[in-house]
Amino acid sequence: MSSHPDSESSGASTALPIHIQGLTKKYGQMFALDSVDLEVKSGEFLTLLGPSGSGKTTLLMAIAGFNRPDAGSIRFGETEVILTPPHQRNVGMVFQSYALFPHMSVAENIAFPLKLRGIAAAETAQRVEAALTTVQLDGLGDRDIEQLSGGQRQRVALARAFVFRPRILLMDEPLSALDKKLREQMQIELKHLHEQLGVTTVYVTHDQREALTMSDRIVVINHGKLTQIDTPHNIYNHPANAFVADFIGESTMLPLEHDGSGKLFFQDHLVETDFKTDAARNWSLVIRPERLFMADKKAVDSEKAIVFSGVVRDFVFQGETAFALMSINDKYDLAFRFGTDSSSSQNILQAGDQVSLGLNRSDVIIIPQGDDS
């Protein structure tokens, strides 16, 4: 078996799965990675998501070979690469800074990894033209890097990363330097590009909306540990713990009480009637602000929805949505987000207003209280 996974010299790349076991990396007494186990499926788009210092970039750089873990295994397919130098791993890499060569043209930048691999000039030219077409930069091959916009430079970095047909593509916050509108546009383009290339992709971001938009699966990382691995839908609707619920999207968490018979309450609100999980633990109700609705307490069927009443503490108009905080008994704040339209007044709600908010029981999320493991 060869010491590194070969990329194909011609034809489309064949995606490889990534198998990670017991990966550990310490800096002094701090664990950047704490016995990480992870399986990345062949051809999937997997995002490593977490706050600054969570370990997501350390994990990506370990896969790329730019840092050496203290323990563990990384296999590309059946090939162990933990000791393989970065340049022999044949992975495509897109950095946050793009890392383009300013003294080279667009085409020369894209051709660079092909020249390193000794690909013939004629085939190099064909691959570069195909890559330019794929990233929608046709006709810009002779342009200097300094003449490009941020979005165009990002496309060049992408083209350079996949032009040699790697089986694995790694991306470290490649959209972070772009403005909001271009960033959102590029998220969709990257998603389509992945579908076109079919290459196994590991993507790092701290932006939860970006992760939800692009990923087949999301790995939420905190303090060097993987706290949840799941689809965007399940990560959002079924968070494993308080950290995930708070980090992914907006949420309010209210403490629940268990009566010992399977019923869970928030104050006098019956939240769950048949709770069979460990009653000895403390549990919280997670409420997504956009799942709440203005309610008439008398008109709502209590079997289908829970109604919370309180006083508006803050109201903020934010364009397409408005955001409010309702105080419940001066003890808990319940966040509420709703859509706006041109006929709505900015003062649709004001501080001091008495309101009732409904939550459909189908939108109830229950998690362990204060447990981030």
C-alpha cells in the first residue's frame, strides 16, 4: 500500500471517506482535541461548527497534516495518514486568506498544483479552462489577482483547490472575509459546486446559519469535544444539550419541574404529560423565538399548544423581522420573533404591553438542564 492516497491523473476524482479515532491534541494542560472519533462519509459535505477556540480548526489542520496530533488515527479510505506530510496527502485546501500568489495570473494560480504534480502543459491548460468554467470565471484567466473582487478571488482559491481532482477538499472559513450579501450568495454556489464535484468536503465555520445552509451533516465542537453530529434539521430541532441549543440559532431555555409521574411543568404550564427519560435529572424547555405566535389564551386548545402570558420588556424592529422580549413574572424573559409587512407599524408592540404567546406542542424541545457534555 502506498504511503499516501493518490489523486487520479485523469478523469473525475473518487471521493474518499475519512476515519478519525482517538484524536488528541494538547497545548500545555489544555485539550484542543480530546479523544475525537469521527467518520466522514464518502462524498458528503460535513461542517465543523463551534465558537473560537473550540478545536474545529485544530481538527481540520490535523486532517490536512499541518499539525501533528499527540495520539490517534486518521485514515483516508484504508490508508493511515497520521504521519504523512501535508504535500503527500493530496487534499485540496482553501484557506481563510485564500493564499493566492499575487505575482501570478488567475490561470497560473489555478495551474500551480498541476505543475507541482508534473501534469503536461496541454492537459494543464484544459483543466484550468474547465475549472474557470466551473467557478464562473470564464475569460478571466489572464487577469491579475489584484484586479479581482473578493468573491472572484475566493472562486480562484476554490478552483486551485479542486483542479488536481483531490478526493478530499478542506475549507477553513473561506467566506469570512466577504460581505453578508456576497457571503450568502457564495454559500449557495459552494453547495452547488460540491454537488457537481462529489468530493468529500470538510468545512470549518463559526457561523451557524452558514453551517445549516450548506451541510449534509454538522459536527458541533466545544472545548475539543464533539457535542453533537447530525443533519442540519436534527441539530436545530433536536439539540443534544444546552450548548448546542444556545449556539445553533436563537433560543430561550426555561427550567422544568418533574412531578415523578411523567409530567413536566414550567411553573403552572403543563409541558409534557408522558416523560419517560430519567426523572432524577433536571430538564429545560427550549423555545425557538420564531415558533411562538400571538395567542388568545381562552381560544387556544391546551392539548395542542402552551400559552405564556407576560409583559413586553423590549421591542426591536429589524426590517424583515421584529424581535421582542416578554417578561414572565419578572423572572424569565421569553424571546419572540415574527415577520413584518409594509402595513405593520414599528410600534406594533411597545414596552409595557400585556401579551400572550403560544407554542405548539409539536415545537416543544426538551434537553438536559445545564449539561453541555
